[in-house]
Amino acid sequence: MGLSRGFGSRWGLSGVNLRLHAGRSLLIAGHNGAGKTTLLRLLATTLRPTAGSVHLGGIDSGKDPLGARRQVAMLGHRTGLYPELTALENLTVAARLMGLEDHERRALELLDRVGLAGRARDPVREFSAGMKKRCALARVLLQDPAVVLLDEPYGQLDPSGFDLIDRFLRDCAAQGRALIVATHLVERAAALLDTGLVLASGRPVWVGPARELPPALTAALAL
């Protein structure tokens, strides 16, 4: 609440208040540099707030950062995959670190779900950017998080990848996950999500139903 983050003399984010329940979703929009990625990194606990606090699943990230981090998974611009490992190895390594059982079977199921079953045993270094995005999405699913954060999830994907992301957004709600998405494909995402937030220069300038966000974004950014 009251979430703010400064970078030297500049505020990257200022005065953001959010409350999102399980099974609900939020769409964040704004120009490049508006604070979208900064907000997601704060919620993912990979960046500390200058002011305010983040609570995930009732856990204060300032008091119990590891406990809060277990509640959340983020798909960002960087996939964090190991290029020399295969897609399957990337997921099984992550599964072992999470203490998951039967990790190879689960990893293969998820790779099939994201359309990589036929490339499971190929090194990630051979993948296109879109395939790496799919593999990283499988790793998010592997974690089974209460809160999912997606930063430009449609980026670098082909039309079938767009459909994959659409299904994933719908599934998050059905599975009772809290979902926060930042994307420039506002009209597409607005049809699938609940609430919209527009950021401008790090500040919230509009909040309302996601379906009303496209015209609100145009108006807000014209000010």
C-alpha cells in the first residue's frame, strides 16, 4: 500500500495502492517508462520499495521476503533460462530447487501444454525468442503460485502463442490465482481481465473496469 520507488532524484513509481483478491486480475497500461515494470518488480520482491509495503498472501514482504516470494511467480523480459540446458532440464532444475516431487513428469506435461513437447530435449540456446518465452511460461506454471505477474507476455510470440497466453489468462482466474498483466496490447488483454490501471510518469491516473481501459488510456495519455 502507498507503494513508491525512487531512483536517485527521480520517482519511478509513486503512491500506488492495490488490493487484488484470489481469482481476480489487473491490467496495467501506460507508455514506456510509466512505471509498469517497476511496479511488477516490487510486487515480485526483486526490487525493494522506497516507501509503502507489499503483502502477498497475507505475508509482508518486508518482514518475510522469502515467504512472500514463494507466493509469486513472474514472467518478465528476461527468461532466466540456462541456454546450455535443454527445456526439460531447465524445468527439472527449477523443480528440484522448489522441492517438487515427480518433477520430470510434471515438466513434460507443462512443456506439452505450451507447445514444446517435441523440443523438450533440445538445448534452449537453439530456441527462438518466442520458444524461450513459452519455456519460461512453463516454468511459471511449474511453480504453482498464488500470484502471477506477466510483463509483456505477448511479446515475441506468433499468433498461436497469442492464443496460448489468452488461455493462460483465463486459466489463472479459474484456478483462483491473482493475476497482474502489463502489456501494450491493451484491447486484447482488456477483454480477458477484470480491472484496469493506467500509469503515467510513475503515478496512477486511472482505475476502472478493464473493458473501459482502452478509451481511458487514450484520454489519460493525451493529457
